[in-house]
Amino acid sequence: MASANSSDKALAVVEPVEYRDPTLLLPTTSSSIGDLPKEEETEEPFDHKLDRRVKWKLDLFILPLMSSVYFFATMGKSDLANAKIAGLSEELNLSPSDYSNAATVFLVATIIFQLPGTLLIKRIHPNRQFSGAMITWGFLTAMTLLVTNAGALLGLRFLIGGAESFVQGGVFYLSFWYQYSEYATRGAIVSSMSTLAGAFNGLIAYAITKDLDGANGWRAWRWIFLIEGVVPIAFSFVVLALLPSHPSALRWGFTEEEKKHIMRRSARAHNTAEPQVKFSQIWKIMLDAHFWLFILISCGGNFCQSSLSNFLPDIIAGFGYDDVSAQLFTTIVYVCGCLGILFFSRIADKTNARGLVTAFSTVGAIVGYAILIWVSNRNVRFAATCLVAFSIFPNTVLQITWAAMSFVGYTRRGSMLAFINIFPHIFAISGNQAYQDPPLYSVGNASALGMTILMFVCSIILRWYLGYLNNKKKANQFSPQAAEMREKSLEEIGDHHPDFFYTL
């Protein structure tokens, strides 16, 4: 609990800032005190050289491992789309609704297991949780080569989705290590693996369809599932051995000075070492209007991203390309998505204009979907698909990192990052169901256009609303209510604390 001295200090802070040293606002439980830097350490002059060295080391130790986890997870999610036109639908006699249902049950499992998969990260330990999930979904993916009917395929896709939900808290894990001004760029690097994995899937599927179709008596789709199941199992042991759990658990590769600096950085991003989940806070988050605005933005993005990932090879084949060429052309689309993620995320970190960048990123998708609806030229439609990918794939990292900055406290932030995947996956299911009118998918594209317009409008409204909340806090800085709230920790009341200001 904050002391009277800390309250006096807090009263002096009236201007909204991106973040402030929250040490005075953190809970002073026995489990958190030992992990926080001592007061005299927090008052040392800021060492830019040390900070650059620490960031370089964190990028070297953490980003490659987390990027690999997301890379393999996306391969496991999108391999169904490549397998569809590599003989899966033909050999199992799948109808369009059978395929849509197979894509849908994956999302249903993600919805069910997302919240525990996010909030239990510190309890289970990230390296154990992520590596265990990789072994599980890798094994199940490899076993998919044995399915002989639609029912078995649906069952396995459900189990694979459940296993993959335990790595979807990766962006939450990044918040343990990076400050807000670094967050979107690092999140972009990890999230861009989803697009690179999609591109890599296209290349693998192209090579397998071209050279292995019929080998060992197997159609190409069986080889796709076998290869993409074995690889994450092998890499999971690297994650288990090398991925650090949290700043206070660093054991090698960093000096004592660097470890203390990392803990100070983590505190500045409003992190605590308290892993206990406060169940009462999980549902209270739904009482905030800005929670629902974030959810609406994410729902629109997931509707578009999921349908694009699951139907991209089929969409491109519908332009008039043969199945083998369609596998190859998906690579180009995913590369455009990767470039969009890196481009918009870097702008967000440089300008710190989170709302405007999120809104602006949707404009290209609005134009792209409009072209797909009203233009019939094959080359123009392919270019429009690339524009959609460039604009829609950045949405995930932009809104998740912005949400992580706007909800603080372990349970509150973790719950937000879980719900921001749970609710939108319901929309993703509807996106899969909307794309059932091949080859042009006019109904699906029209629905996606409506979703992108919703994302644009909600981004503008959310920016305005967070600014309104900041102004309200400034106006009440010296009120008795604010003084009373300062007696509570940031972990207890989260971003409602009078000295916490939202990033716009």
C-alpha cells in the first residue's frame, strides 16, 4: 500500500504520459518486494548504454524463440488450407461445409482454452507451457495423416486448436520484458511470423504437391501434415531449455547489473512479480467501455484474418490459377502481410499515435475488399488481395499491444489479452462460415468490408474515449476520491489509478 510520501509524489503528476515508474504503485506483497529494485537503485541516473545493451540481449534471447513458437503455431493453423487443395477434400469427400466446420472447431477450442492458457503463464512457466503445447499439437498434426473421414478430421482439429491456445499468450509474455515504446515493434516481429509461416506453408505445399504427391502411396496432403507436425516437436526442446520465464528468473547470459536493469524496465511497464490470479478482476474488466471498443476492433480483424488465412489458396485458385500455382501465389500475399505488420507497428512505436495508426491501417483493407467485390479482372483482384493482407494482418499486433498498454495489473492485463482473443474468435467462426460461395466469395468479401469499416470507426471512437478518461483524471487529481484511490496499488485497481494515463 502506498505511503503518505508516495501520495504526495503522486499528486505532482498531472500530465498524461506514456508510462511512469510505477514502483510506488505496485503491490507490496512478500512475493513482489524481492523482485523490485531498491529505492536507491531506482534513483540512479539512466544509463543509455546499459539500456541499449540490455535491449540487444533481450532481442537476441527472447525474440527468436518466441517468433519460432508463433511461426510453428501459425503453420499448424493454416496447413489445413494448403492441404485442402492438395487432395484432402477429394480423398475424404469433404463438402464446403465440412471444410468450414473443420476450420471452425479449431477456433472453438481456442475460445475454450484461451483464458487459462493466458493467465497460467507465470504459474506453469512460459518455457514449459509453450514447449508442452508445441509437442502436443505437433503430435496431433502428424497423426492427421491417418484420418479417413470428416469426423476424425474435426476431432483432431479441435484438439490441435486447444493445444495452440496455450501459446497465444506470447504477446502477454513480451510485456514482462519490454517497455511501451518498444512493445509494438517487438510484437510485430513475433506476429509477423504468422505471415511468414503462411508464406512458408505455401512454399512447402507447392514443393510437396509438385514432388511428393503419390510418394509412398500418399496424396500430398498427408505429407504436409506429417512434415509440419514433426518439426515443432523437435524445436520444442530448444524452447524448453533456453526461454527464460520472467525477469527475476534470469540465470545466465546477463550480468547482475543487467538483471537489475531488466527488472526496473519491467516495473516501468507496470508489471509485477505477483503471479496470483485474482478471479474477481477477470469479470470486472467487462464493465469498462474501452474494453468493448478494443473487442470490437479485434473482432473485425479476426473475422478478416481468419477467413483470409483459411481460404487464401482457394480464393486465389478462384481467380483462375491452377492449384499448384495457387499454392505458390499465397506466398506473395503473406509476404505483403508481413511487410504491413512491420511497417505499421514501427510507425506506432515511433509516433506513439496508437489510435490513429490502427485506424489508418484499415483503409487499405477497405479499398481492397471493395475491389474484390466489384472488379472481375484477375490481376487486379490478386493485387487487391495483397493490399488486404498488407492492411489487415497488422491489426492483431496494433490492437493487442495498445490494449496491453491500457490495462495494467497481472490479472487485468492477462484477462484483457485473453478476452481479446476469445470474443474475436467467435467472429472468426462467422468469417469461416461466410466464405461458402466459391469461386468469387462475394458474400464473404462483402461481410469483411463491413468489418473493416467497423474497425476504422471504433479505432477513432476509442482514441477519443481514452482521451476523455485522461482529461477526467487530470480534472480530479486533487479530489478526495483520488487521494483515497492512491491508497490502493496498481495491481488492485489497475488502470483506474488516478496517476495512470492512457496512451492514445
